[in-house]
Amino acid sequence: MGKTWSVALAIGVLGAGALAGVPAGASPGGVRWGPCPADAAAPGLECSTIKVPLDYQDPGGRQIDVAISRLASKNPAQRRGVLLTNPGGPSAGLKFPAELAAAKMPQSVLDSYDLIGFDPRGFGHSTPVTCDLTPEQQAVGNVPPYARNAADVTKRAEQSKAIARQCATSKSAWMLPHVSTADTARDMDRIRAALGQSKISFAGYSWGTYLGAVYTTLFPQRGDRIVLDSNVHPTGWDYANDRLYAQGFDDRFPDFAKFAAAQDATYHLGSTPEQVTAKYFELAARVDKAPVQGIDGATFRMATYGFLFSNAGMPVVAKIWQAINTDGPLPPLPGDGTTPDADNVISGRYYMICADSRWPRSVGTYQATVALDRLRHPMFGAAGANVQPCAFWPEPAEAPVRVGDRGPSNVFMLQNQRDPATPLAGAEQLRKAFGDRARMVTVDAGGHGVYPYVGNQCADTAATSYLTTGRFPDHDLACAAEPE
């Protein structure tokens, strides 16, 4: 289980391939639409590519490809523009418009906009990057492994240094300074122009909220209706953001403890939330000493964390725990069986987040922080505080974009109270940075992703109203939990 499950947790269900198809059908700006590549094909979805500058300081220089997609409105009388989308990750987003439609995005929204997806520079069908990662290196993605002690941090630092060296010497190293959130936001503005739009609306999720925040900071007058769902804090995916994963785990875990206690007759993990919490520490200590069926302590903690991104993952977590507890069979790996290009996904994330900000350089700093966060957040703090390859990255090509309150009041934020990946604490910081530019709808729910995933009528109604009518709330809104 260890390596396979770790890779799946690191990259999610993503795909890659070669853009194909004969162009057919044009947008108002001259984009020629045609069939999508096989791994992004979906009913009604069309694809194309545009050229953008590698270096926006030299716009007439080398150009790279950005792959884009369109799920066109079928109601011309109601269509009001385009809604650019991003699923987070950072990862490929070519198929995301169709995925939103499949997730029951309201028909009124699908009628009001052409939904536009794209693979950010470095990913998927856009000009791709690589670090030539081994399968073992691919198995550590968004979150570093849990460090039991200072020696584990030193080990992870050596692994991270090797990854940084591979990225800097790979065949795509020429892109290294230019795969950043700021440059991706500039690509978004090129997409806007290519589609012939004076303004563009945007719906971004997870890391996509930072992308949206950067876009509306760099181009405040070119954003129409901006929706940010499951929000990264205002300085983006930096070391402070990694450390927030521990808070997210603490916020979310009580939901699972309540679930498992209610299902004690099935899983036998404890009849109260307190007993389930004690079982977590018991099993983690057990596999720290001796892996069970290939599951070590880092994998156990990461599996628990990763599958709690949605309520549907709770039975998976319970079955994993049950298998470890009884040495019984492990549950099958969730997913559709597709094999994504893990090297591109994980490499692209390193390129992007390491180019965005400067990370601590000293291994001793990480050792001290891991020790501190292990005490503050004993369930998961020693994972988020561990070392990333960004510690050994070249200096960023430009200073981070400072998100602030200058611009129109058009940023609509959605946030679950108990989001393990992008905790409420970070979202509140972003809300504060935006000032009167933003309103935030907070939902009494757990998991990662609100609209239209949670099915909270209060939040869904507010978001749909904003996208379709432009009705911007007078104040922040707190939505109660939906009855079970």
C-alpha cells in the first residue's frame, strides 16, 4: 500500500497527454476550438491552445503554450460572459469545467457563462516541466512526511536537496524562473484577451484562490465577478501555509472521531470520540516502530489527513485503521484506475510554489519548527513543518505579489469552518487582507471545497446569486450546517 497510496494522495486524480484535434469553431477573440485530448474529453468540452511569453519582462521573446478549454453556454439569451476556472493543486485544469458541471453547478450559472478551463504553465498540455522524479520522490506531494525527530528532518532535507538539484538540471530548467503564480495570473489575462473579453469572471478553488487573489491584485479592473472557494492565506503557498496543515487537521479530525465512534460496531475503533482520538495515537506509535502491511507512521498520518478532505473518505480512513488494528486486509484504493503523469504534477507544484516566495534555508530552522509544531499540534504538526525542496531553490525572480484592498468590491469568498487543506485561519487572513473588496461566506461544515460540493443551500444560494445577478452581500455571512 505505502508507495501506491502515497502517490495517489500526493497528486489526486489528474491526467496528462498530448493536445490533439483539428481546430473548429471560433470564439469572439479568434480562438479556434476543437476536440480535447483523450484524458480531458467530456461532453460539450472544446479545447485549444494560445501562445504566451515565457518571460513577461521580455514579451517579444520566447513563447510557450497554454492549453485552454471551453464548456459553452447553451443559452445565448442568458449568456453574460466567460467564467475562467481553476481547480487548485496547482494542477492541470483543462477538464475542470466539465467536472464542475458534473458536480451539479447550477444550470443558471452554466447558462450565464462559457466555463473556461486551462492547464497552468508547466502542467499537462501546456508547455510542461519535469524534475525527473523517481516513484519514491513522486510519493511526497503537497505535504512533507511526518518527522518523528531531528534525524527525520535531516533525512528529508537531503531528499529535498536532491529534488531541487534535479529540477535545476532537468530538460525544462529553462522554465524554472518563470513558472510562478504571478506569471500564471498574467497568462489568465492573455486568455481573457484571446477570448475577446474586456473583463473576465473567475472561480478558483484551493491554490486557485491564491491565483485569483493575485490576478485581481495585478489586474483589479479586468476582473468581473471573482469567486474564491477554500482559501489559501494571503501570502500563498509558502512555509507559513505548510504549517497551517496542522491546524487544518486539528479542525477536521473531530468530525471523523464522531463518525468512527458512531460506527464502533463496524470498525471497533472506540465508542466515543475521545477513544477514537486515543486510537489515532496508538496506531501511529505502532507503525512508527514497525510498519504494518507497508504502512509506516508518515503514510498512516498522511492517509488519515488526505482522505478527510471529503466526508466520503471517512469510511476509507476507518477501514485503513481497522486493517492496521487487526492486521486484516487493506481496503482497495479509491479512484477510477487512471494513471496520471505524477512526475509532471509534482514537479510542476515544486516549480510553482518555490518560485513564489523565499523559504527558510537552514535545516536547523526546520528542526526547531518541527519540534515546536509537534508539541502544539501533536496529530500532524511535524508533517507540515518539515522541509520542502523550496529550501534549496534559487532566489525567486520577483518579489511576491502583496494582496491588498485596492480595487473594486467584487471578491466573493466561500469557506468551510473545518477544512483540513486550507484552514479557516488562513482564509480569515486573506479576508482581512482584502478589506472591503471581499465578503466571506463561512459554512458550518468539514472538508475541502464548498460550492457546489457541500450542498449547503445557504452558501449555494449566495454564490449562485452573485454569479448570475451580481448581488454582492452587504456583510459576511455564516451558514448553518445542513440537517443530516
